[in-house]
Amino acid sequence: MSALVFRLQPDSYDVEARTVEAVVATADFVLGRGGVFEKIDPAGMKLHTVSVRRDHKSGVDDIIGTATNFRWEGDKLLATLKFASDPDAERIASRIREGVLKDVSIGFKVFEWRDGTHPSGRRSRIAVRSEVIEISIVSDPADPNTGIRSMPDDHSSIVDRVKRNVGWREICRRENLSQEFIDSVCDSDMTDDHFRMLVAEGVRLRAGITAQVQSRSHNDNTLDNPTVFRTAATDALVAFITGQPAKDQAAQLASNGWIGFHREILRNAGLATTGDDAEVIARALSTSDLPLIAAPALNQSLRRTYEALLSPAGVLFGPRTIRDFNPQTEALVDWTTLKTNVIGELGEYPHSYVDGSGESYKLYTIGGITDISRQLWINGAGALSNMSQQLGRRLAADINDRRVSHITQASGAGPTMADGDSVFDAGRGNIAPLINTSTATIIDSVLAARSAMPKRKGGGDVMIGVSPKYWLVPSEFEPAAIKALATIQAGTADGVNPLSGKLELVVEPRLTSTTRSYLVAPPAAMDGAVEASLAGQAGPHTESRWGFEVDAVQFKVRQDIGHGWTEWRSWTRLDHAAS
């Protein structure tokens, strides 16, 4: 979550209604962390009622009211803050009325940034897609242009402001600052201190005291392009994590080692690159760039381990992609009810219908947050490499457990379907015995169950005609299953194994019952168990930030996933018995 802080003037407080009109954000640039100028694009900010909090704290007791009636007036975002009637909220409200608390901060989530260059020459970025999360009463201003809304200025204050701005323009001209810079700062409502800070920064950059920040083209393929730099920095960090050599621009960033990489992050942000190793890395971690770069780098390494450790049982689930977290219903489940026939002389076609009911499933989210302390980060990429591997291993284990649990729930009966019966039910005819007294009896049992599957019929009295491709077995049964599927070099026709080459073995150690296995049709040929993901977010997704409460880089990994069962005819459960 991002946050900007603004100066308050509390003379619009309504004591009876416990409300105050506040300017909670502006469309002006604000000098943020790492020396980067940031601003909000009004057209891209999603606005809705949110809580009013104390100092961006997330506890229930820290909620002191609500912020409603958001609206843009010119370049200012206004909201009505209404405070609760409890003593804690009233204490905050009274301090606002007395002018003791003068600052409000908007907390917002950014979905898309656009990089650029501020008129001062410093790096800038605009939040082109964002959403308000909360409003906080704080005590540390960053942008003086907004706050609790004051009464309108009188004529004398307007005249004073005009005189002040004329004086500011004269100061900028004496310092040989650009006209673009002058226009961007000299007609604003900022304080004198903020103006002097910006002028000093402009003079410092013009004189070249620190690394010169050059105007960057967005159309070239060099590290001067912010997009190219971020991609290359991500690839370089992946190289540090995996130990594999970096390529192209990433190799240039990684060539000077771990410390040199962080100096490049600082140089790109226009910050000083001097100091000892720990100081350089700590300063780089405080920039907005490095946490944004670390997240996709960690995700690439995490996915390698995650994908390598996913259970082979994943091939038994048909993939689904859905756009939101609402329950999804697949209306067309039983295709056998659709009718086709020879068209008669009158040209009449047979009619059929699609039942709007069906099997439902929905997405849910799994994930967690893990910290890498500043000390571990300074020590090198080893901690990041280890954490990415362990996160990938843990997430894969979670998904594997959920897949098997979905199949074996209800003591092996599986999920309950829309008709009220479980997937595996005696009335469906998809439970068959497997006589486990010898390899020969196993082969005979599997052949019988395999032959029965394509003869099953749907509601339209039509055979499905699909044979199983996979045999899912517990690890304890793997030796017997391998023997049953083995190719035998037979001297006579009677010695040929009729099951050889007919099935692919899928061994799953998470199957807790050693006396059940499953025959499964290929999902591409016939629906059955399904695994859903969110559109554009398949697999794990990682975000990172520099911790506020802890001195660490915090990584959040999440995955949106869902499981369902749309057709029972494509699976057969084999119950093992000695006779």
C-alpha cells in the first residue's frame, strides 16, 4: 500500500455532526521516498467509502470513523470524514478542532505506475490505476497542499499569495532554473520550507553535485529507459538467486557483484552511491525500486521449485480460468441430452435444451508473508535463494494436499454433486472391485473396470465412449501396479499381458488409503475433476515491500485456486480386496 501525507487546517469541523471536510489528496507531484516525485492520476483512482484510522494502523481499535463522499474538485480530492462517538475517536476529533493534529494521510493501492522525469530533473512516477484503501490522521506532513478543509481565503490572503509567488519566480530565475520547473512550483500552495527544498534540489542537480539525472527516452533499449532498467535489474537479481549467469543488460548490472548491483539501484534513483557496503544496501532497500524488482525475481525462482515439485496427479484435473471469485456453474455438463438426427423431408430439426443447473465451484486464495531481515539481505543473495526455494516447496505441497483431499473427501466418496449423490456412489456404477491376490487377478480386475467405463451412458441414453488413460495409485501399491502394466516378452499369444500399454501410472504418496486406486479418463477427452485459476494470475504471485513495523524486506506470496467436479462418468474408483 502507498501513502501520501497532507497538511490540515481544522476550521471546517462540524461539532454536532462530528464531521469535517478534508482535502485528502491532490493531483500535484509529492517528493516521496528515495527522492522520487509521485502523483495520483485522478481519472484512474477508484473511490469508495473507507475507514478513518490512526497512523495507518490496522487494529480494530485504531478505526476512529469513516471517509465518504469522495469527489475531485479541480486537482484536489475531497472527502467527508465522520468520527465515531466513542471516547478514543472523540479525543482525536477534539485535537483536530484545537489545531493540535494538522495532518491527514491517504492510503492507497497502486495497480499500475507510469515512470517519467519531474521538471526538477528528478525521477517521477504517476499512479495511473489505483484504489483508496483508508484515510489516516497522522502527525508528519509530506505534501502541504491538502488536509482538513479550511474556510475560503479572504481577499488579503489571496493578494499575499500572489505576492509570494512572484517572489518565488524571481528566486528561481536568479538560480537559472528552467521555466518548466518555475511553472510547476511557483503557482502552488506549498509552504516556504517545501519551496526552498525543491529549489535547493534543482540547483544541486543542475550543478552536478551528485550523479546527473538525464532525460530518459522511453523508446530505446538501454538502461536509461526505466522499463528496460527494471527488467534488467529483475533478471540480474534472478541470476544472483539461482547462480546462473545473467545476459544482456542484466549482465551489466550483475557484473560488479552484490554491492555493485545495489549501487546501480541507487544511481538509477538519483541517490548517492557512496558509503560502506551495509549503508549502500540499506539505502537501496529504502528506494521504491528495489522491493518492486525483488518481487518478480523471487517469483521466478519460486516457480522453478514450485513447478518441479507439483504432484503428477495434476494431469487428472481439467484446467479452468475464471475472472472473479463468484461461484461458477458449468451449465452444459451432460452432452448426451443434446439431439441430432437425419433431417426429414419437411426440414424439421430435432430440438434439445441446455439445463441451466450444473456443477459449481469457486476460487479461494492461499498465501503467506515471509520476512528477510536487513542483516540477511546485506549478507548476500543466499537467504533470498533459500527462501524462494522453500516457499516454492511449501506452496507446491499445499496445492498437492488440496488436490488429493478434493478427490478423497467424505471417506473416499468424493464431493457431493448437484444431483445430491457423491462422485463415487454405488448407484452410479463407478465403483469396481480390484482383486489383489496376484498380478493376474489385478490385471483381470483393471481390464474389467476399464472396459465398463466407455459403456456408461448419460441422460440422453448415449454411450460416452471414453476409456481411461491414467491409473492413480497410492505409493504402497506402486510395485504391484508396475507388474500389472509390465510388457512381457511372451512366446505365445496366451502369454501376452493385455493391460500392457493401456494405462499411464500416476503414483501419489498422499493417498492415505492403501486399498483404493482410480481409473481416470484424460481431461481433454472428457470432463471430470477441475482445477481453476484466476484469469491472468495462474500459479503463484509474489509482492514485496520494505517493512514498516520490521527492519526487513517482506514478501507476500499468494495463489488463487479452486477445485470442482463437473462429471462423474470419467472416473472409476477401484476398491482393493484379497478375494
